[in-house]
Amino acid sequence: MRSKDGKEPKYNPTELWEKAVEYFEKTLNSPNSMMRDEALYHLGWLYDKLGQSEKSKQAFNKIISDHPDFIYIDLVKEQISG
């Protein structure tokens, strides 16, 4: 989609990832959230993309400790080891 001036909008993935982090952190901290495992998974991925490797590892480790039956647990373990 072009802007009113006819130029292509600039795509800034970092800005989008930071907004996504805010969303998933809210989901994670919501007392009634049933999607904590999903939020942690996405946060782990996003933190990695944003260069925050320690936060990424913490999110993935939290999945392993708190959600061992998570559907993507093998991907999480691979992410931590690799």
C-alpha cells in the first residue's frame, strides 16, 4: 500500500517486533491468560530477533519449567541448545 505521496512506506521490523513484545508481555501478565506458553514462545523469538539473548533464554527456560507439555517444546529445547 502506498502512502498519499505515492511512496512505498518504510518497513521497520525492529519497531514492529518491539510493539509485538509489548502485546505478548501484556498477555503473559494478564491474570486470566490461558496463552502464557504461547506468549512466552513468541517473546523468546522476538527477544532473540531484537538481540536480547538473555531475555530470550529466560522466556524459553520458563516454558520448559512451567509448560513441559507445550506443543512446541521440542523447538524450544532446540532453540536453547542451538
